[in-house]
Amino acid sequence: MPTINKYHITAFFCAVFIVFSGAIPPSFQTPGAQASQKKSTRKIKYWKAPMDPTYIRNSPGKSPMGMDLVPVYEDEAQSGSTISIDPVTIQDMGIRTVLVKKRDLSHVIHTVGLVRYEEPLQYSINTKISGWVEKLYANQKGQKIKKGEPLLKIYSPELVSTQQEFLLALHNKKALANNSFPEIAQGARQLLAAARRRLELWDVSKQQIEALEKNQKVQKTITIYSPYSGIITRKDVSEGTYAKAGTELLAISDISRVWVNADIYESDLPWVKKGLKAIVTLPFGDSRKLYGKLTFLYPYMEAKTRTLKARMEFANPGMVLKPEMYVNVEIMTRPLHNVLTIPENAVINSGTSKTVFIALGKGKFKPRRIKTGLAGQNGLVQVRQGLMENERVVTSAQFMLDSESNLRAAVQSMLEVNNKKKNKKMKMKMPAAPKASKKENLKDLF
């Protein structure tokens, strides 16, 4: 019968404890069991995407790539490149922090615009028949013209002969109206209609044709009337000039409405859309404001200025806006509602990445990469990924923190390399473990 010693008694009581308590004391747990228990008591700080550390969420889910989000525990979030600074140094460095908040982000674009003619309200005046200009009523640029006012009188031999043909056809129609042959009367009517149509195609007005039919008198000159209202912006004719058919004589522009072309920089392009409200103020101290809207974005960039032209339409009462005038323009963009924002000066932009420093409390700070969106007013910027609401970010002296973080990361890397080298040398120098004797038995241990 084997001898019972103190080791047997200890093992007995441990087995009884395990059976009745249902738990294993920490001293008897395996290292893996201890790590599992410790992990179960850790608190999850947030969840992040495995392939994109800037994509973080408050709850588990899927990343944009379709992968499950992994938890980040509080002790992990505060480890790594965390910097600890005492309160006195924090005060001396002037470190300031702000909360990450959700708010409405708005932006007003201030730029300079150039007043232009509204292209659909520009008209060209020419004649469809050649002749000599005997009288010019619109005889100076900038002159205001109303629709129906006379522009010029033109003498054309072809027009005189066509009037004579019209009168002959009119007399012929009257003479053959009661002819016994209907075909002859019909031919007379058709000849008169053709002469009338010819005059109409040469822009002879209906009133002028009716006057010719009534007075039975050929007019040497025909007056051309303005079909539009506006101002004379181009004049290429004088009295006595021989004008060929189709040659532009005058240009009329209606400036009761005008366009304003403004330069939009590339950084403001995401804010700009059709239909936005625009406000124009005059540069010479006039307090009046004119309101219009953005109607068109040109589909190309200006090579020299690297800007995009945006066209706005404005009513022009009293012709306050003069074409080719420079004006101050404000474009009221549509705000982004309920988005995460931080001050723009909290972001360290390295060109390839953007980093902020998170204030963890008790003098601890940790860098984190983020992704930003649109920049708004008051120095705020939208945060797309990397931060959560109510976290604190550093807004001043973060460049010194960044230098300290980079220095500590470099030192840590050097230490890891040295430790690897030392471990490798120790493994090479360690003697082989002694072999167990064949006579040893497990029973001899108790």
C-alpha cells in the first residue's frame, strides 16, 4: 500500500474545491485560461476595420470591404505610441483640446464676377436685300432702342421693281376677277400672292404692304424697324453705305437681364451646384444687393487660373450692372446637416495622410489617422472616418506631440531590433537541455 504524504492531501482538497465551486483558482489555471478570463473583463473602446484603421464604429458590423469589424479594447487604445506628459508641461506647451461634435456645416463662397451680356438676348440686324442706306436712325453705340422703332431706310432697285410688280399684279387681279375662264382669274390671284410673299421675305412689314396696296404708290426707300428692345452694342454702317444682303449692320443687346461669370477654385467645387442662391454687391461702395441664382457650370477648367467658371443670372433694374464690370459675388451653398466636425487646425496633413492627436485623459495623448471631407466656415472641417462623437482632439502644439511620437516610435523600433539580436545570440549560446534518465519514474515525484 503506497504511503500517503502531504502532497496527496493537497491534491485531494484541490479536487474537492474544483467540484464544489465550479471554478479553477488562478494559481491552477493554464496561461491560456488566464488570458481568456482577463480578455472577458476588458472593456471595448470601439470597433475598427481590419484593413482600414480610420474606419471606426461604436458597435460591431461590416467594413466597406465586407469584412467583420474587430474590437479595440481600452488598454489597446492607450498602448503603442501613446505619449504621457505631466500637467506642468501641458500648461507650458499650451496644449488645447476640443470635443468632436456633430453639427451643421455650412460654407459661403466669396469670389469676383464679371458682368456679361445674356447671350440669348443678343441680336444681329441685317438686310435680306442689297441696297444703299439713305437714312440711319440708330447712329451711335449705346443708344437705347425699343421694339418697333425705325433703325434705317434703305434704297434697293430690286425692292422698287418688286413693288411695281406687286401693283401690276394687283391691277391684273382686279381686271380679271370677272373673267369667264376661271383658270385665268386663278392665275392672276396666284401672281399677286407671289409678289406679296416676295415682299414679306424681304422683311417688308405687313403695314407697309397694306399702305402700298392702298396708296398705289411705289416707295423709293423701305424703312427697317427694330424687332427687339435693347441698346446698340455694335454699329458697322453709316449713311450712304452700300449694304450687301446678309451683312451685319447693327447688334442689339437687351441688358434688362445679365449674366455674371465667377471664378470657382478647385477646393470649393464640391460645394457648387446648379440652383444655388447668389448675391452681387457693387465694388464702388453701393450698399444695394442684387439676388440671382447659379444656372450653369462650364464643363472645363481655365488653364491659366485653375478655376471653373460658374454662370449666374441676375435681373438688372435701372441697368445698374454694366457689361464688363467686376462685382463681388457671394454664393450661398447648401449646408451639410448633422456631420462630425473638428477645427481644421487640429489636422496634421503630411500630404499622404491626415493625423490628429486624441486626448485620452490624465496627460495621455495618442495619434490617430483620419479621413476628412469638406471644409466649412469658421475653420471647421468634416470628419468622414477615424473619429467618434465626444472624443477630444488637440488643436494646438500638436506638431510638438507629433515630433515626440515619431521619436518614441523610432526609439521603440531600435529597441525591438536590439532585443531580437540579443535573443538570437542567447539562443545560439544556450547549452542543450539534459536528457532524462531512464530510471526516473513519475511515482518517484510524489
